[in-house]
Amino acid sequence: MNTLGNPVAGGAGSKKGQDAAAIDRTSEFARSIHTLFARARPKKIVETGTYQGLGSTLTICQALYDNGIGTDEFFSIEVNPNFYAQAFENLSGQGFKPRLLRGLSVPRAMLPTEADIQRETLDQVSDTSVFIDHQPDKRVFYYHKETHFPNELDDLLGFVIRAMNGAPDFVMLDSAGHMGFVEFQYATTLIKRPCYFALDDVFHIKHCRSLKAIQADSRFKLLELSKEKFGFCIAHFNP
């Protein structure tokens, strides 16, 4: 792993004002996260796939705000420098400052190669009913491009969970389509205490295998499974 240094862009807490109160709460995913946070009151949170900060990252910030929980232990990971900068600006504009980390979520050696992507998304698709991004002739190129940042830090998911002594309260996995199952498998090796998992896109190539793993693993209790958009699930994990 590269030396982490100080990858934190956002500080602790959130600004309480009209912008924060006006965030949309109408999606099924947003309602589910709000309900879970009201009951479980998680503080130590890690998310992958910040993107531009206006999806699950914003929903988590809003749920924390609504339940009177600070964002000082909410870490969200994004490898693309442009998306990272946009996310910080977008979330700050909404009054929130979670701890945004720039880099790869997993060790660089775990990244799928172009041959891996070719096999998993074209040659040997395990479930032909799931959605896969991009036209077939460009699929390998675009998926590989999403995580090909050789100068960025790596293993930030491992760094955060180890810093939490293997005991996050809530883990949200929502990275690139070819990374879902890789991240899911890695995260389960790091967590040492019971926690909640949320996976976005479970009827998509991203997390279709992760969902099947949850359903077959007695350490998980599936709490919610939705078909909204490409599907999401919420589960409790007891290692």
C-alpha cells in the first residue's frame, strides 16, 4: 500500500440549514437508509464509489443529519480525481462535509485485469438477465478506465476498516460495475464485528454475485431487497 498521508478533504460535522433540510427523501433507497439509521444509529461508516457525491453519499449524509449524528466518522472513497473534486464541491454546497478519500478502495493487485473484465462481462457472464454497462465492443476499455489511476493511493477500504479496528457500523459498496464482487469479498475479510451492509445495483453485474453470496452465507441476514432501479439490498453481517 502507498503511504496514506492525509487524504481527507472534508472535515467533521454538517451545516444545519435550509439546503440540508431540502434534500429529496422520496426514493425507496433513501427511505430505507433513514429508517435503518434511526434504529441502528451508526457512527463509523465507510462507502465506496462516491462518484459526484449526489447519490448514496448524499443520502447517507442526510440520514445522519436527520438523526442528529455527525459525519466525522463517515468516510467515502473515490479514485477519479475529477469526481472527487466535484463530490467535495457538491456536498459542501448541500451543507455536508463527510471525509472524502481519494484513491482505490482495494489493493492495486486486486484490480481486475482487462482479461478478467473480458471474461466476467463478456465471455462467461454468470447471469445473462443482469444489466451490464457499455456496448460490448467498448466494455473492457471503459470498465478498465474507471479504475486505471496508477498514481493514486490504494487499499483505502482496508485502511479505513483497520483504523476502525475491524468494526465499522455500516458499509456501503457502490463502486464501478466490474468491482462490486471484488470489493464485497475483500470487505468481508476485514470486518471483525457485527455491522450493516448496503449494496447498490444487485440486479446488475456490479453486485449480482454479492447478493447471491449474501443469500447463501449464514453470517448474513438479508433485511431488505428492492428492485428499485437496478436493485439494492440491506443486510446484517455477523462475522
